[in-house]
Amino acid sequence: MPNIKSAIKRVKTSNESNAHNSAMKSTMRTAVKKFEAAVANKDENAKDLLGTAVSQLDKAASKGLIHKNTADRQKARLMKKLNVANA
């Protein structure tokens, strides 16, 4: 444990940021998994879940949790899954 006041504050803010980032990433992953499950079960709400998943991916990319290109690649793969399922 640090002794210097600024280092103590830094540890506290670092832990808070880590908790927030973990929650955001978890929300993103959950949205993607729900969409993929809906596509696998051929549910009608898959298109709505795609919008939610894309939104979460964009949000994570804008906050720096994942790289922009990673988000774009994942979105393209999700859209491709929906198109294959509808075809």
C-alpha cells in the first residue's frame, strides 16, 4: 500500500476505473452473446438485439475499451451472421 497521498488517490481512482471498465466490457459481451443466441434459435427479435450489440460495441470503442477496428470487425461478423440466418 502506498504511503504518499497522491499515490493513495491514484490507487483508488485506478480501482474505480477498473471496475467501471470491467462492467462496460461485460455489458458489451452480454449483448453480443444474446444476439448470437437469438440468431442460433432463429428468434424474431434478433434484429433488435443486433442494434443493441452494435451500440454497445460502438460505445466501448469510443471509450477506448476496445480498438475501433476490433469493434468494426465484430460488427461486420454479427451482421454477416444475421444475413446468413435470414437467407
